Amino acid sequence: MPLLAERTSRAVPSAIMQVAEKAKALKAAGRDIISFSIGVPNFLPGQHVYDAAIAAVKADTGQYGSNRGPDALLDSYLLHLTRNGITGYERKNVVTGMGAKFVLFNAMYAFLNEGDEVVIPTPYWTSYVDIAHILGAKISLLTCGLAQDYKLTPAQLDAAIGPETKLFIFNNPSNPTGMVYTKAEVLALAEVLKRKPNCWILSDDIYNQMVFDSVGWHHLATLAPELRDRLLILDSVSKTYGMPGWRMGFMVGPEHVAKALVALNSNHLTSAPEVVNAAAAAALRGPQDIPAQKCAEFAIKRDEVLAAFAKVPGLICPRPQGAFYAFPDISFSFGKYYGQTLIDSDVAFCNQLLETKGVACVPGIAFGEPKSLRISYTCKSTELTEGLRRMVEFCHELSATAA
Ligand code: PLP
């Protein structure tokens, strides 16, 4: 029997998708399930996006497109960057692909030889580690615990990046914690990075339009332009425009890096479908009222989540100021019982919560932090309220001894 390549055996199914699938299966079996699991924005783009897609179908050339992406799409993305205060990039600095995950895979593939070190703050978005595993990279996880609001400190970064470190991944606002770095915090990290000239920096910005409390969104590219020759920006239309299923992502960085990723595209993707390109360009160029409105709604939902968690003694949740996640520490429950069942981990907590109350959350271990869980709160308001009520009830029903 011929064998698969060794790297293929290192590919694992996404832990988040597994929880989402389990919730779906229970729902299909007739259970009353509320899913806080998968990170989908749960809204649709504006009519102008569908109009652009329909126009693209009508004007279909039936041809292969550009490996980099069509000019209209590149220009629309550059416009989006400019709106965010990031100027100075041109078409030659941009490359597109089928979603940020695809572009991220390409970038990590482009940077990391087997054994190369990648530094990843923890809690992390699962795919950073999953992709690094597939590539056989050496993964250095920096634990950013509850006491530091799940944020990386300059001292940690300084100690972690050595002369051999190839890549540092920075995600702001963060999935899974919803934390947003202040201007001073980004500046302090930038100061460290300036002293680490051998290390690529990948800034995953896909929640850049979801920032609350007027804290602002601050970027290495603007606060430390001298980093730009090593800085890659990752983005997509998935979260901002309610378009995760359309699959369009972007990377902006040094010209030669974008060129290398275009060359990779020419060997697998060739080009994204014209319809998707047109829809994504319309989203980026068109009215920006839907993302703004959704951001305001998510801030209100975040408040509801925090208010519910405040009813549970011992449950601690640093205040998320972006994205659409909350990441409470649930370790107060470890060693307690739900009925006969001992809650001895985040996985046991989430399983029991799903089994007994029909609420699906992702155990923190999926993000490298086993004392927590992630809730994605973009569902309908009625579902959010009911799901939180059940979660609080579940926590109150935990007891020190088995029933
Ligand atoms: N980066 C982060 C932090 C994410 O949370 C996600 C999706 O959940 C992605 C990248 C990938 O987004 P997409 O491939 O849908 O563009």
C-alpha cells in the first residue's frame, strides 16, 4: 500500500469545525441547540455586492484571470487600506486568494522551511498552529494568560524572538479573545520588532472593522513604517462584509513577497472566480454602512455577554473590545460536578454544557488555553439571550459533590 506524504499525516481537522459539526448534527436530530461555536459574522452583504456579482455573470468572459487578482479588486483593497490609514502600498504589493486562510497558508508555506521557528502568542487562532504543523515548522507558543488580559507583552516578545526566528504572527483584534491592543501597546511591540531584523512579521487584521469602545485600531505599518520591508498584512472580506462563503482574502507586503505568492497562485489557484472578484471589489468599494452598523450591534451583544458572565461567581472574562468573541476563564468549575459528571477540563465543561443545555462553545484548548472557552456571539439576539441564560443556569447548577 503506498503511503501519504508525512506532512499530510500532520494535518488535523479544525477543532472549531468539529464542535460546529457536532452542534449541527444534534440540531438535525431534533435537539434544541444554540451554537456559539463557529466564528461566522451571521449577516449578509449589501445589495450592491449581489448586483456586482450578477453583472459579472452577465459579462462573463469564461477565461482564466490574473494570478495576482484583477486590477479593480487590487485597487478596491488598496482603497480599504487607505480608509484604515495605511497608505503607500501599490498593486504590486498585493496578492489575493480564496479567503485569508488560503493566503495565510501560502505565506507560511513561502516563509517556513521545515524546522524554522514561528512565534505565536497564545491563545491563538487554531490555523496558525495547524498550518505550522503541516509545514513541519518549530512552533514557539507565548502564553499570554488571563493576568495580562491575553495580550502579548514586549518583554515576552523580546525574549522569544531569537536570531533564528523566522516568523512572528500577530492578530489584532484577536480571535479567540476579542482583545484589542492599544496604540501604546502596538508601539511597544514595534520597538522590539525593530531590533529583530531577521524575523518576518505577519499581521492578521481580518477583524479590523470590528473595534468597540472608541479604542481605535492601531497598526505596525503606520506606527513603525520601518518594519514594512518585513511586514505582511492579512485581510479578507469574510468578517467585515458578512462574506465568509465567498472566499476572498488579501495579503499586502513587500513587492518580492507578493510576487512569490503570485507565483504560488499560478501553480494552484490560477485565479479566483470572476464573480467572487467582482463581489469582493464591490464590498470594499461600496457603502460601508453595514460593517459600521454590525460593529455597533456586536458591541451591544458583547455587553450582554459580559453582563451574563458577571452573574457567575468565579468566572472571569477580560473585556473584549473587538471581533465578536468572548473568552472567559472557566477554571472555577474544575473539580465540581454537574449531576454525576466531574468537570475536570474545558472539554468536559463544553461537552456537558452541550449535552445538558444544548449550548455549543469551543473549548479553550483548541486555542492553546485549556482554562477557558470561546463564545462567538453573532447569533440572533433572542438566541444569544437564551443561550447565555442556559450557560449561567448550568454554572449555577454545578456543585462540589456528585449528585
Ligand atoms: N484569521 C483569523 C484570525 C480568523 O479568525 C479567520 C477565520 O475565522 C481567518 C483568518 C480566515 O478567514 P477567511 O479564510 O474566511 O478569510
